[in-house]
Amino acid sequence: MKKIYALVAALFMAGAAMAQDGPKNAIKVNPLSIGVSTINISYERAAGEKSSFQLGGYYTGYSITDTKWSGFGITPEYRIHLGQSATAIQGFYVAPFLRYQNLKITSPSFDEIGNQSEIKSTLNTFGGGAVIGRQWVWGKFALDIFGGPAFNSGSAKTEGNDAFDIQGANRFKGFTLRFGVSLGLGF
């Protein structure tokens, strides 16, 4: 009888330990990015008891009036989860990150007599920043809300009319804000 009690106690403690640990991985999507024709996916993996690495990526292809944008970005991030109840992928966190973006911009141009041509530009940026956020994991469902400052620097190259002004591309350079909401699955 003592062996049965010991076995039941061992199974109970193992189950409690597994429940405390929770998921060590999460795959998430940012539903807000769909509004600008962008697919944003991230994968997070526990790195320690209260830290994790996340690798995010996006692909975009959208238009503003006659200007077309397409490209991708990659964002590696290291998350440090804070507080006594935090786990490797759950709780409040601070996260420094890096980001690389490559965007192609196509826009129409008209000369003095109304002839139309196409101007093609390429924007490459590299930057980083930090976000604060909160991630909840309920069973296998994950919700992540985050925001913070970012800085990007880069170069733009234009083919076509020399007078083309890539004002729209400049919003991807300099100081910006990075924020989002991600939904996903923990496992």
C-alpha cells in the first residue's frame, strides 16, 4: 500500500511540475498587420527559467494610392521575464531587439507633357530598440502585447526619375515606435 501512495504522490508531483513549467515554445501571428497586407509570424523558445529568444519575420505587399510597397523584415529578440510568477515565456518582460528590413517601392512618375514612367526604389534598414510587454499563456493559447522605441538607419536607392522624392521611405528610418498584439499557440 505504501508503494501505491508513493507512486501516486510521485505522479502528482510530476504533473504539478509540468503544469508549473508550462510551454517552452510559442508560434504567434500579429493580426493587426493584416490591415496593411502584411504577414507577421514569430517563434519564441525558452532560453532559461525566465528568459527566451524570439525570432520574428514579416512579408508585406501593399499599396497606398499608386505607390506599391513590398518586402520583408527579420527581428531577433531576447526577452527577460520579470516578477515572481513569470516563467520562460509568460509574464511581464523587457526585450532588446535588432531588425533588418528590405523594402521595394514602385511609384508612377509623370513628365511635363504627361508621359508616365515607373520609378523603382529599394530601402534597406538595420536598427534596434527595446520593447516592454506582457504575455499570457492559457493552456496552449498565447496572447502577447508589446510596445517600445526603435531606431533604424539605412540606405535608399532609386532607379528612374532623379527628382523622385522617397518621403514615404523615410518613415522607416530614424526613431519610430514598435508595437503589436500577437496571438498564438504555446507548446
